[in-house]
Amino acid sequence: MPLETLPRVFSSGRILPMKIPYMDLSIKNLEERQELLSAIDKVFQHGRIILGPEIIELETSVAKYCQVKDSVGVSSGTSAVNLALTALDIKAGDEVIVPALSWIASANAIAATGAKPIFVDIREDLNIDPVAIEKAITNKTKAILPVHFMGKLCDIPAILKIANQYQLHVVEDSAQSFGATFEGKVAGSFGIMGCFSMNAMKVFAGLGDSGMITSNDTELTEKIRILRYCGMVDKIESHYLGLNAKMDTVQAAILLVRLKKLNALIEKRRKIAKNFDNELKGIAKIPIEKAGYKDVYYGYTLQVANRDKFRKYLDEQGIETKVQHWPLMPDQPTYAHCRNDFYPNAKKIVNEIVNIPNHENLTEIEQTYILDKVKSYFHANT
Ligand SMILES: *Cc1c(COP(=O)(O)O)cnc(C)c1O
């Protein structure tokens, strides 16, 4: 551990200033590093670097984990969403409904098909509002792209009901929610397809970029296998306009190692979140895990009226925070032509959200330090 992050606790119980980064992607554990290195070394040895056996193994394992028939490894979460929509023939002239609050990749993946992203509102839980979805439907609407935000599943029953009623596809942007469940059913198993990112920051993370698409429709997953390889059906013929979006075999090797430990890692995150919940309820506006849902806490998001003052205070205490994601996607210059009046709640909430560090390697002392500082802020400011 770097010196400045070492806890300095005095006999009085007082903890001196610490430095707590929002995230630390280095791998401290030697055994873990060796396990990953030997998995990569196997790829070096067999030499099947392009779409190697680890990818097929990962696709089988992820399909099983996600309770679906098939899954396809691709180059990123952004390409996963883009390929899923492309496989559904979504194109220029179509509309896809998406929450105003998400990582910009959600909207870009839609826009790159030629379709128009229609931004709609979120609820207090930061997830897309089904009522707002229904209001935004036109005769051009082809699909809904709900984003399971910060490790929490959307109101899936309500979304599926609307989609069914209006004959729309549901493609789940599950990039932030691998392993999150509702009534035991896992993210990526509800819609026609589920899209994941395993970039280094996600809960289920590789050490580089990759993504995954899950589905029970094997015609679609086979089409995506063609699309990810420049539309090639075999070594000679190209049937669709596809770009290169293959997953790297080395990433698949890393992810296979990490998948084995994923449930334990999620439990660590949930334990930290429950500790934060217990200590902060009634003091701060905390993320609520609804009955029947299991959240994986990609981030632990507080909603604070004077967000920037709160961040500045924590920053002075050595605690790094993160706002995911400001500004709203339609407030980006790229989407100036897509702004509408459909998301008043998101406009307000985007100025209140702030994530405190919650990664699985936080020590108990670090958790206590964060809680002390958050509490002292609210004690002085309410
Ligand atoms: C991370 C993320 C993506 C994109 O994933 P990449 O692998 O970084 O391309 C898409 N949607 C959401 C909601 C994300 O958080």
C-alpha cells in the first residue's frame, strides 16, 4: 500500500487525514497477479490469439451466469449496444428511447446506427421512468434502451409491459450491472438482448476493453458473431456492414479468472454498501435497494442538495468522489439537436448525485473514515 494511504490511528481513536482514491485498479495481491499472468501465458503458448478458445469458454460461462442461451464477446460495451441495435435492423429514421442520465456511450451507440436517441426522464432511484417511456413513444420508435444505472435494475416489469403493448424491443444496457438481479433473474436476461461492458472500471472488469451481448435468441447472437467480424460469414463472403468489434482472447482469459471470483466480489461491495446504509440512513439521501432486487453497487450514489460544496469538503479531507454522469447526455453539444422537455427530474438530479468511494478493497478503517467525514459534513450543513 502506498504510504499516504496507510491508516494512522492514534490511541485516542482519532484517525489522521487519509487519502482515499475513488478507485485503484492496480492489483495488490501477488497470488491474484500470478493467476492472471498464468491465464495470459496460456494464450501466449497456444497462440490462438484471434477469437481463441478462451472467448468461447467465456461466452458459455457468461450465458450460464446470465441465465440465457447464448452470449457473444465483443470489443467494448459501446460496441455491444451498437451491435445489438444493428442486429435488430435499427437504422436512420428510427427512434430509440433512452434515459437522459447515463454514460454518453449509451446515446452514441444508438446514434451510430443512424437512429435518433429520444431522451426521457428518470425516477428518484436514478433509473428510467416507465411513465416517461410511454409518453415518448411515436410511430418511429423501435426500441427501448433502459440503463440499469449504478448496479441497480430498472423497473423491469413495467418496462416489459409497455414494450409488449407497443411491440418494441427492449435492449438492456447492463454495462453497470453485471450480476444485479430482480426476483432471482439477472441483468441481461429480461430484454431481447442484454449488453455488458467489462472495461477496467466496471464491477466485472477486465484489464482493458471488452463487452458482451446476452440473448435467448440464437439467430441474433449468430448475426452478431458475423457483425463483429466485419460482416464476414466465412473467410470469403461479407453479408452485412459490420466493423471490427471482436473481443480480445487475452481479455477473455482474464475475465474467466475474474468471473470465478465475481460473486465474492459483489458480496464485498454489498457489505460495504450495507455498512454505509446503516450509518447514513436518516442523515443523507442514500441509494435504496428495493424489495426483490439485488443491487451490485457499481457506485454508491448519494443525492446532496449542495453537491459541489459537499465534494469540496470531502476532497479537503482526502476523499476522492465522482459524479456519474454529468452533464446529462442531451446537454452534451453532440446532442444539441435531441434536447426536449421530457426529463425535468433528470435535470435536477444530475446536479445532486455524487459517488463516494465504495470499491471492494476499501478497508474497514477507510470505510469508517469516509463515514465520519460524510456525517460531519451533514452535521455542519443541515
Ligand atoms: C461503461 C458503459 C458503457 C460503455 O462501455 P465501454 O466498454 O466503456 O465501451 C455503456 N453504457 C453504460 C451505461 C456504461 O456505464
